[in-house]
Amino acid sequence: MECRAGCGACCIVPAIHTPFLGMPNGKRKGERCVHLGAQGLCALFDDPRRPACCRQFQAEPAFCGSSREEALLLLADLELLSDPEGESRD
């Protein structure tokens, strides 16, 4: 599946618990990444400083659904199931 231009759900929903460029404390779930541009594209996409978790993420229907709204919901559900720090990082 091709990444849906303008979506950016994967740059908003998941928490990133490790520091990275521009976000020295990581990123809380639901927080927009500072590298998500106005067009919904990652400014670090081809940059080696892009977090490993972001490099590993692959757009798939199971995660991205058929719309940005569906992607936000699907990823939020996955984040609740997989976040090792749970609700403490809300």
C-alpha cells in the first residue's frame, strides 16, 4: 500500500518514548510530531535522524484503513494495546 498523502495519522497517534531530533523528550500519543509538514508528510522521511520506529512503520490497510479518519481510529486502538507505558503518558 502507498502512504496516503496528507494523512499523517502515523505522525500523530503513536507515542515515541525515545528522544529524537526536535523532540528531546520523545512524543506523547496524540501529539503531532514537529516534523509533520502542512501537507501531512514527514520532513525527516529520507533523513537518517528519523526515529527507528518511524522507519520501520509500513503503510498497510490494517493500520491505515481507507481514510485519514479511519487511520486515526485504527492507530489509536493499536496504541492502547501496545504502549508499554500505558495511560501514564497521556
